[in-house]
Amino acid sequence: MQGVEALIVGFARRVSPSQTLNVIKEDEPDNRILECAAEAGSEYIVSGDQDLHRLGQYGNARAVKVADMLDIVQGKGWRSPGR
């Protein structure tokens, strides 16, 4: 597990959100994800969470599934929001 953790630490950035959001009413804890994405200036939120996918995008961060993110990093582009 240490190898995976070291890999993640190599490209991740820890943030402490400066704002509290209430965007997703159906699943309030999902707002913590949005707060972190906004604070970090994220381009993507990689998740299988349906509420995040229904929202689609918050600020500059687009909610994508793991398979879509793999396509993006492999240079294949983004498949579709309905996937």
C-alpha cells in the first residue's frame, strides 16, 4: 500500500476548503467534494457518484467516471456525459 500512497502523494495536493457549499441537496456530504474541487481549482472530479454526475460540472470541475478519465489521460478524449 505504501507504493500506491507514494504515487498519489506525488501528484495530489491537500486542500482545506475556505467555503461551505450546499449545492447538492439530495446527498449533502457530496458538497465536501465540491468544496475541495473548488479550493484546488480542479478540472475534473473523478467519481461514480450519481448526484455529482447529475450536476455535471461545478465551476471549472467536470464530474467524470473513471473510464472517461482513463480515456482523457490516454488522449482519446471524453466519451459522453450519458455514459
